Amino acid sequence: MSIYDFKMKDAQGNEVDLSEYKGKVLLVVNTATGCGFTPQYEGLEDLYKKYKEAGLEILDFPCNQFGGQAPGTEEEIVDFCQSRFGVTFRQFAKIEVNGENEAPLYTFLKKQQGGMLGSKIKWNFTKFLVDREGNVVDRFSPMDTPEKMEGRIKEVLG
């Protein structure tokens, strides 16, 4: 099983085969628009603009499981992120990242990078870094800002 075996719905409801990201470095993030960490969208967009040409892709999965902080529709979330933070990276449909209804993608990511943090996603803006071969190589907590992750991302980009 690899990250490339998953298909996810984007914010417009289109099925996206994650195999289209083969050869790219991925930063997979569960997000929320009403969270104290929401300003990280700005830093994520900065990373995306800076490293997109080098092969970085950011996959944004809104999640309303933590304090109901992503209450809007996909369209409202996209509009908010684009107008407030200028987000241009791909945004996906809302998912659950823990529990009975968690997205199988997140079951996979957590299994690959449980480590010291344990497998459960603790809050919004937990981030997984995936290398060009589809290996989950790092996990960052919500408190790890995009700026703090930049060195590791550059390393994985090569």
C-alpha cells in the first residue's frame, strides 16, 4: 500500500487519484478555517509559491472534528482561504482524520508516522511530509509552523 493507491474528492467533488503526484514532495495537512492555527495558511501558501517549481505540492484536507472549527461548505472554505490567504494549492473535500469514519488516507498516514506523537491526530494543522517515492518521512504537530518546516522540506526536495 502506498499513498498513490488512494483516491480523494477535491473541494469541487472531483475524484483525484493521488498517483498523479508521483515524483512530487507532498505536504498533507488537515486544516480548519476557524482555528488559532488558521493563519498558517499564509505560511503554507508562501512555501507552495517558493517550492512549487522544485516539486512541492500541498494537499489541504479540511476537517471539522476539532472544536467544529471548519463548519462551512467546501465552497465557503475555498472562498475563505483564497480571499483571506491567497491560497492556490489544491484543496480537498472535508474529511475525518480520526475515529470510525476517518479517511483511509489518514489511517495510512498515521500508521506510517505514528512515532512519539502516537497515531491519533490531536488537532488541526497536523502535517505529513511525503517524499518523491511516496514514503511518509516526517510528521509535524500543529505548533510546527510552515517556516519551521522549511529546512526539512528543502532537504526532502533535494
